[in-house]
Amino acid sequence: MTMTMLSTLLAASEPPPFAVIRRDREATLDVLVGEVVDVANLADIPLEGAEVLALVPFRQVRERGFDALDDGAPLRCLVVRERESLRVDEAIELLPAHPVVVDDLEVDVADDDYAAIVRRVIAEEIGHGEGANFVIRREFTGTTTAPAAHAALGWLRALLEHERGAFWTFAVHTPGLSAVGATPERHVGQVGGVVSMNPISGTFRHLDGPPDDTALEAFLADVKEREELVMVVDEELKMMSAVCPDGGRIRGPFLKRMSRLTHTEYLLEGRSSLDPREVLRLTMFAPTVTGSPMGNACTVIARHETSPRGYYAGVLARFTPTASGYDLDAPILIRTAYLDRSGTVRVPVGATLVRHSDPVGEVAETHAKAAGVLTAIGALPRQDASRPTPSGEAGAEASASHPLLDARNAELAAFWSTPQPPAAPRGARALVIDAGDDFTTMLAHQLRHLGLDARIVPWHEAPAAPEDELVVFGPGPGDPRDIAEPRMARLHELIAARLDQGAPMLAVCLSHQVLARLSGLAIAPLAAPQQGVQRTVDLFGETARIGYYNTFTAFDAGHRTTPNRGFEIAADPGTGAVHALRGPGVASVQGHLESVLSIDGLATLERLVDEVLGAAVTDARPATIASGSGGAA
């Protein structure tokens, strides 16, 4: 029998650093052998002609200025010197047939304690306007005395044989750190200039075998699961808008079937000429494993998790050389076991917490997510009747459509699933002020689509008297009444200054609340947060279906115009919650016109921009998508 690189690795008492990767439904896997280089920043990843596989820890998110508990986990690069491809079935025959068993299984946060964290996050974070959803992790741990490389390859065989629907099934072995997993989710890829992202959310548990059709349909009809997916689509569209000049377009939704779980997912695509390392930096990290808005989610994670994340929620980034540079393929590091030099095995998992999460259900979800990997590493007995999966079979049902899923697109904005050609230039500039939420990238993209020259500046760098023809004050987390908080204080100052200038302005969500407060209206929390909720509202005589992400709102107190400045009010006739304000050169909206939930968002944005700039819509400007449903492109 011909000696393969995999055989050589198995025979070595101390093999060199290596990786074994099976991607998606491919009938072959790649064996990579090379040298390890640790670097400080993503820009330092050595793309000098060789293929590179980078283990990117969660703490790297600090490159974006976000919070992260620091455990010193290195940004580790395997610079590939040798590679081979093997058929999956051939590799399985070579890999150890009896995986190393992990003993002393424990969990760092007990079930009751984790449920208490869920309640606390809902009450103290979502309930106080800090964001729409957050992912809080817990870890299952155990020990083994087996050599790390042998253990990793044995566990890989179990995953290859029994796990279905994984985007990558892999083993990576480096000095002092080995990782083995079956991750379902691509975070970001860049191939030939096309950037792809793959938000997956919504989890249906079927631990004892394939799902029952009735139970599956109930899952697909569940409001929590549907809203959870839409929120992460919005969050990843923010990233796509930051790296792709033409924004991102959505395809799907699809079912993602795995051995014990079924997820729902979308695919997002756009084009970019950025260096793949910069694409990776601007998209750190997936909202499906952090939350939204991203910056505040990292702060919430640091408040509620008791230890650093290591590589959980980071990425395993493969940079492949091409004739014109490098392609990028980067799955999320979830459903993964880590083995360190002391023999400690860690399997971190998390649940997405939203406003109507059930704490007991979220506890059960973490157990279900961990089960596949824990079974593969021998920490849990294999109780199901699943048989080994032939190498070419698993992908046949890995992703699929479903009528109940297809119907969801009727509730989403067509703008984000159809081509987005640029409009004729208006000859006007728009300054978009980022108040702590990357929704501003989607707003800026839509403003450019409407013919404006839009740029984004963070709140702490925004000038008090900009010369731009339009200033758009963006959304953000937090309580708009808390003017002791520097961001809130600065927003009040900037909006007041723009009002005093009498220059055109538009305010969205949090900034709308600040404008309302400056105009004499009271701000108060809603009885229940509106996070990822679609509402049909009357905006000055025109009905619009708009997506809402807010915990606080302004109330009209019976006024038709604001006590200060006399702005016209559009409010809910029953509750008095203010949907919008307008006056000469001024407009604001509580909802997110840029959200994928805002079917009438672009048309409403265009109308408000025309009003505040004092420009009538002309026949010369290309028509924009006004409303209606849209299928996936």
C-alpha cells in the first residue's frame, strides 16, 4: 500500500504540525503539514506565496476596538509546506478506529446557574436596551492521557463517520494546542472577489434520530426561531455593507440538517477587492456566536462570561494562493473540542438569548449543541442508532428548501435580495454618525443607492458643525436618558448643534429618541422590548412595514407637535408611542429603514431624504424598489 502523508503522521510519535480538513460535501479531504508561526494581528498573517491556515482566537476582536477577556490565546498560523488530498473513505480506513475516551466530564456553569444568567441577560441587557440578542457560552470539560495528535485523529474519524451537514470537519494539531470539530457554519469566504457569509440560527433538537415532520413544521413556525434568524441576517448584512461596495444580497432560507440538530440559514453574497485579511478583520465575529449590535455584544459577553473564550466563536481561516492573490475560506469555530498540553479537553457551546428566550430551553440547547462533539470524543455514549455515513452521502440532504421557509421571504425587504444598481448622483454629501451600531453601514449603503455621497464617522469623531448637506444620526444601544454616559451626552450635543444650524438632518432609532427628548417629549421603556419585530405603521399619512429594534421609545402625551421646536408627530393612536418626527429640514424614525425587515424601508428613506433636502423626486432619477415581497436572488 502506498504510504500517504496521513499514514506518516499516524506512525510518528511526535508528528509535525498538521491539519486534516473535509469541506462541506466533498468526497475528498486535504492533509496539510507545515510550520507554526504566531502573529499579533490579522494583517501580520504571512501571505507570502504559501497556503496558510490560521486559528483566530476570540480575543482578536479587540482589533475592532471591542471588549474581550484576554487569555493570551495566540493567533496561530500553519504555513503549509506539504499537502495531499485523499478520498474520505480511504482516510477513514487509515484513521484510528477506536477514539480516545475522555473522562471526568464536567461543566463549568451548572444548568441552574446558566438558566439564571439567561434571565439576567434578558432583564438587565435586552430589557435595558443594550441589544437585540446575545450569545453566552458555557464549557464542558474532561481529561485524557492520550497523545494529542493520536486523540485528535481518532476523534476526527468519529465525526467523519457520524456527523452530517458540517461545513468543515477538521482536526488541527500544533504544539500545545489541538482542535477537532464539525462546524456547521461558514463565517466568511472570499473567492475570486466574491464575498460570502452564511448566517445560521434557529435550532431544532432531534437527539434520537431524524426529525418528525409535524415537529419540524412547528419549529419552522416558531416566532422566536424566525426572529432569531432574521436578526443575525441583519447583523451580517451590516458586515457585508462594510466590505462590499455593492452591499450584500441574500439567498435562501434553507434547512441545515445535522445528526442531532436542524438549523435554518441564509447565504449572503457581494463583491469586494479588499485584502482577505481586511475582510476578516471587518467581519470579526459572527453575530450567531456573539449577538447584536456587535460592539455591545462583546461588552455584554465580558460582563456575563466568567472566563475568556479561547478560540470559541473565532474562526479557522484558510488562505489559498491564486494567480491574483489569495482566496479565503473561514468557518466559525463552534462544535469543536480543544485539547491542551496538560490533557484538558474543552468543548465550549452557547445559546442565542433573545427577549422571549426560555431559560430551560436555552440550557437544553447548549446540551444538544455539545452532544455531537462530546459523543465523538467518547465523553458521552453513542445512544442513537446512527450508522457511519458513507463519504458521498451526507451532503444529499445537508441543505434544503421548505415551503414554510420559502414563505418567509414575503416578509423581507426585496432590496436585499435583488440587484442594487446605483442611482444617478444627487450632488449631495451625507455624513452618517455611528452611535454604536453597525446598522449605519447598511444606512450608508442605501443612501449611496439613492445617489448621495455617504461616509461614516464614529460618534466621538463627529464634528459639531459638519459641512455635509445631510447628517444622518444613526442607531445604537442604551438608554437615551442617560446623559452621564459619554456617548449619550455627545449625541445630545451633536443633534442640538445641527438643529441650531438649521441644516438638513435625519435621526434613526436611538438618535430619534434623543431628538424627541430635545424636542420636549418623554422617553420611557416599552412594556416589552421590540427587538427584530416587524410593524405596520402610519408615517405621516403613508402606511409602511418597518423593522423595529428598540427597548425605549418617545411618547406623544397627546401632543400633535412637539413642545419644543414644533415638530409634527406620527404616533401610535393607542399607545402614543412615537414612530417619527418631521419639520423643515428635519426627520426622524424609530424603526430601522435599512433593516431586512423593512419592506417599505427604502421607499420611506427616499421620501424623508427628499423632504429634508427640499428636493422633489424627479423622473430623471432611476426608480427604486418601493415595497412588496421578494424572493431570493
